[in-house]
Amino acid sequence: MNLQKLFEAQAELDEHIEKKHPRKEGEDRLSKKILALQVELAECAQESRCFKYWSNDQEPRIRVYDKQKSRIDKTVWKNPLLEEFVDCLHFILSIGNQIEFDQEIDDRYISDSITRQFNFIFEDVSKLMKSIRMRNPKDDLKAWYEMIIEGIIGLGEMLGFTWEQIEESYFEKNRLNHERQNNGY
């Protein structure tokens, strides 16, 4: 697992976004990125279906027909769970770049269930936001950040993704996000 090249690719995307959508005076981009991370985590949980105890259909959404890429002569499938997971990765990397996180991540944490893993990550994200609100030292922010990214890496493993799948999907989505910025997204 080499996060450094993902951090670098995310920094390039963040720069591109900043040029297309300059920060407004007084805008709190970090809070917006944290909320975006929470939204993407919720979308990832939705695709995992891990919490849907009331449903007979609790299988994660890992293979659905891609209407946009399919043609009459070619059926294309996509993995919505992986796509949502990678969206989480985009925002956690962007947050790391903004708080100038510069430590090596060699670890991950794994809970005893995917549902708890999501809950623990949400809790850690809330603690990061509280730390920001309380104007805690940057070291505290980095400690919470490290917990979150280790939890997300563990989540990817728990969802059954290899690092190669994650990396490939990340760079594909990164390319798409650059295209979107170029096309007035």
C-alpha cells in the first residue's frame, strides 16, 4: 500500500478544483470536506447494505449494469460499493493534504463487523470536527486524521477490496474528476 502517490494525485486534483472554484473569503473548505466525507461514507454504507437487518436483500452492491458505458454490442458492469469507497478515499486524502498530514500510514484498524467499522469511522470523523471546532493543536487533528484513514483502509479490506483494486479505481475516478472540472462540473 503506497498512499504517497494517492496523496500527490489528490493534491493535483485539489489544485485543479481550486483554480476552477476559488475559495470564497471566509469559506471553511475543511468543514465542507469533512461533511462530504460523511456523505460519501453514508453512501458507501448504503451500497454495502451491512446495516439493513430488516431486509432479505443484504448483499452488497458490487455488480450493476452501467447504463452510461454500455452499448448495444457491449454490456459494461460497475461496482457501486467500490466507487463509493473510492469517493471516501478522495475526501480523506484531500483533508489530509489540507491539514498538512505528512506521516507514513502503515497500519489499519479493523472492527468485528462492517457496521461497527462504519460507526467507528463516523465517530472518529465527528471527533476530528470537534477538535477543529475547539481549535485544538494541529497534532490533535493529525492524530484523529490518522485514526480515520486507518479505519478507512481497514474498511476497504473488510469490504473485500485489494489494494490494487482500490488504487486502480481511485486513479480512474481521479481522471474522471479532472475531466469534470474541465467540462464545467
